[in-house]
Amino acid sequence: MEEKILIIDFGGQYNQLIARRVREKNVYSEIRPYTITISEIKKIKPKGIIFTGGPASIYQENAPSCDLEIFELGIPILGICYGMQFMAEALGGEVQRATKREYGQMEVELQNNIPLFKGLEVKNICLMSHTDYVSKLPVDFLKIAKTKTCEIAGFANLEKKFYGVQFHPEVNHTKNGEKIIENFVKNICGCKGLWKMDMFVKNKILELKEKIKDQKVLCALSGGVDSSVAASLLSSAVGSNLTCIFVDHGLLRKGEVEEVVKTFGNREDVNFIKVDAKDRFLEKLKDVTDPEKKRKIIGEEFIRVFESEAKKLGTVDYLVQGTIYPDVVESGIGKSSVIKSHHNVGGLPEHVDFKEIVEPLRDLFKDEVRQVGIELGLSFDLVNRQPFPGPGLAIRIIGEITEEKLTILKDADYIFREEIKKHNFDKDINQYFAVLTNIKSVGVMGDERTYDYMLALRAVTTDDFMTANFSKIPYDVLEIISKRIVNEVNHINRVVYDITSKPPATIEWE
Ligand code: XMP
């Protein structure tokens, strides 16, 4: 039977990170809301439970709380931050509110002779982020960690295998935090670490084969990582019963259409349909300058093109969606999952006949999806592609979109990407691209006056794309990029670098 760690969500901002850290130890983890019932937990049969942090205070009205029978199940529990306070309160300890919030990296003194901190130094830097704190230990608990200002920064009932830490072991700001998670999952819960991607791929293919048999499956390929991996998985399972429709809206980056065609177009086991719809999209986008309008038009048009191609195929049994785990989790506590829409705007096609949706990646995080892609033999470049918005380059051309502007942007963006890779920054920078502004300015080239476009470069480092810092690309690299773009791309005579973080700016310009 599969080993599982159940993560009980009290609303903390790092919950997905906890699940990822556990999976990095090759143990499957699942996030569930704190409203989960005991019978559901028993059905999951977790080897261990982690209570997440959360913004609430344990004494506030309607403070999140789960069924206290959870402490009777004989399953090891690790409470983090609010999760620790919840455990303290539930088991007879006390929690108080400090006058000042403690936030930042602190030195924590750990009792490293207990299983949770095995292999760690006594002094360890940890991220603290709390106002409430445990002021009295629950019955039969001992103190296992402290800081200068927080006397009980960790506690444990070794016999019952209940642990609590006030700091956040799941974030990188806590040194050796992943070791703490590993200790809990492996030493305390006894997981062996059997969750591996090659097994996932084998099992998923078998499962899909069994389910789909010789029925027909349809997949919309966007050129992105998720839909490519989903399509590849399906093709391994059902072969030529899969049809992939790739709508080329003309708004992809330079080289991407060719890459998709190379990956799927030449395979004998996939029915691949490429629709050249660039003219249709550009016509619809003519004179449109409002970013939201652009998004809406592209989303709707995409669905229309997809529908009209799909109609030619008649009834299909399954429609593939590249939904991944963060989409499922972000759809909200206790709510059923929202189906990922094409380009996040258009929703599902209404006029395609299909019986059921199949989402083969819905249990996986992005990095796991990439590993599955590699297992299936997709190219490293495709699988490690940076995120790209559904509306494509349309929202990176400020103002009206024309064919000429598209060519300018594609060429400039390609040079930027090429240089970032060449200088080995592509691993550290999470998203980088060029934006064609609608500002023209005066320049001089040779002896000639020019009056041409200003291009902006954007590069950010981020964990979750909700917040981001602009990347500190060295000046000499920026200089090389700027020189190359102005020399090699017609109609750009000025390059600027965007030095705003998110917030207050967003990553995309539109
Ligand atoms: P922002 O600009 O909101 O972007 O800071 C955050 C992340 O989301 C991507 N993005 C989109 N992705 N459809 C998408 O599929 C969209 O309409 C869209 N808008 C932004 C953006 O590239 C970044 O990774």
C-alpha cells in the first residue's frame, strides 16, 4: 500500500511547500482542509499527519480546529506554528499572545538527541513568524527547542510521537529544515520513501489503459509543459486513440511552434492536428489595446478554433486537461476542484462532445510534472520551459498588436533568452522575457537619426509567482544583451531593464 502523509491545512501560506518538501523525500503527501472528518482520515490511512501554520489565533472566535479524535488514532503528528499551538491547546497546554510579533530568522537551540532533530547542530537558524506562543506545555510533553524570546519553540510527546515546532521547517530560510521534515517522515512515521516518478509513470499508464481501453481521447496542446506531459502520458497509454489539436495562434515565442511539431507531429502513435490560426487571431485583435480585452478575445477565439476542429472528429470519449496539484489546492478549502481553463479565461469548450474529463497530472506538483516529462522522453528544454501566459506575446506588446511588432518582439526575446542561458542564469531566474513598449524614441545609428521602439527586459526570481524580485543580472551581461538586440533586431533603438519587484508591479506588463 502507498505510504502517505496527510497535511491538514489551517490556512498557512507555506502549505504547498510542506507537501512538496515531503514529496522530495519520496513520500506521497496530500493537503486536506481542517474540516476533514475522522472517517476520511481513516480511509486515507496516513503514516503521519502534519498540521500547517495559519493566520488565525487559537483563542479567536471560530478558530480553525479539527476533530480532536485525531489525537486518538495512534498516528504521529507534527504541528507547525499555528498547528503547534492548536495541539498545545487541545492537549491541555496554554497559548498566549505576545505584545510584539516575532518575525525573521532566529537562532533556535534544539535538543538534538530526540528523533525530530537527529543529525542537526544544537544551534540552528530558523524562520519564526508568530505573535501567539505556547506558554505552558501540554500534559506529558517536554520542551525540545527554545529561542532567546520564545521559551517553548518546540515540544514533544515522544511516546505518542506528537511534535510541535513554532518555526517553519518547510522554508529555505530555516537551515536544515528539510532534514527535520525527513526525520519526521522517515524516522518517526517510518516511511520508506517509495514515491518515485518512474513508478508513477508506469502505474498511471496502466491505469489509463485500463480506464480508456479503445475509446477516443482528445487533447488541446498549448505548447506548455503541462499539456505536453499530459498528452505524452496519454499517448503512451492509448496510442493512436489520442488526437492532439494544437492551435497556433501566432503568439508563441520564437521556436516554440517548431518544438511542438517536432515533439508530437512526427510520432506515428499520435494523431496530431496543427491549426494555423494566426491570421484569424490577428484579425480579431486588430486595434485592440486594452489588456483585459486582449485576454478575453484570445481565450474565446482559442475555444472557437478548438471546437471547430474537434467537431470534425465527431464524439470523443475523453477530453484531457493538464490540471496540476496547485490548481486543485488553490481552488479552495473543501470546494471541488475548478477545471483549469484554457488560457485561464475562456473556460471549457461548450460544443465539443465528450463524456468525461481526464486529468492525469492532478496529483502532481510542477517539478514532478517535469520529472514525468523526462521519464516519458520529452526534451529537457520543453520540460524545463519557463511559465508562459496563455494569451502569449499579445500581453507583452503594449498597445496594438501587429505582425511587424510580433516579429520584432520574437527576435528580441529570443536573443534575451539565448544570452541568459549562455551565461548560466536560466536556473536562478524563474521567468525572463522581453516586452515591446509602444514608446518610440530618438536614437543614432551610424550617422543616421533613428526613431524607433523601446524594448523592456523583465527577469524575476520567485518561488510562487505571487511575489517576485527583479533579478540582479550583472551590468556586463545586460550590456551584451542590449548591444545584440539593438544591432540584430530592426526597429529597436533603446533597451531598458525593469527593476520593479512584485508587488507593486506585476510580472507581466499587461
Ligand atoms: P503576473 O503578471 O500576474 O503573473 O504577476 C504571474 C504569473 O502568471 C502568468 N500569467 C498568466 N498565465 N494566463 C496564464 O496562463 C494569463 O492570462 C496570465 N497572466 C499572467 C505570468 O506569466 C506569471 O508567470
